[in-house]
Amino acid sequence: MKRFFSIFFIIWLVACSAKSEQLDLMDNYRPKKHGHHRSQKAKNRFKLSHPCPATGLEYGACPGYIIDHVIALDCGGIDDPSNMQWQTISEAKSKDKWERKACQF
């Protein structure tokens, strides 16, 4: 019986490890609008170097602000912290309108 639980435990550890690696890979390939992928890891790295303007925190929600791509992904921008900025929600809506026209979404 002890041997059974030992084998079961090893199989369980291997399965959990594989699932964890799979979830890490999925962070970089999460489909969003228009078929482009946005990385949660890239957003988290951006927050570490650019704290929220509203709260000053490097994590969590940022009331009234969103993280925006300076050059939209649909316009050839990259999903990297170097291409991200904090924007108020109203500024982001305005920018999205002209980006849709300029990049022909």
C-alpha cells in the first residue's frame, strides 16, 4: 500500500509540474481582440518599472488608468514593456478611435 501511494505521489508531482509549465507558456500567448496576443508577464514587468499613477503601487489594479501600447499591436507594435504606457481611460478610448482608422481594424 505504501508503494502505491509513493508511485501515485510521483505521478501527481510530474503532472502538476507539466501543468505549471503549460500555464507559464500560455501567459505569453493569450488571444485578445483582433487576434493579437498580449502577455500578462509583459504587463507585470511594465508595472514593476512604472508604478500606477493613481496608487503608486507596482501591482494590482490602477483605478482610472489602463496599460496601453504606444504603437498598437495591429499597427506593428510589439508586446513589450518598452512599448507600453499608462493612459487614462478617456485618453485610451480617444486613441483607440484613431488607431482603428489608421491601422484599418
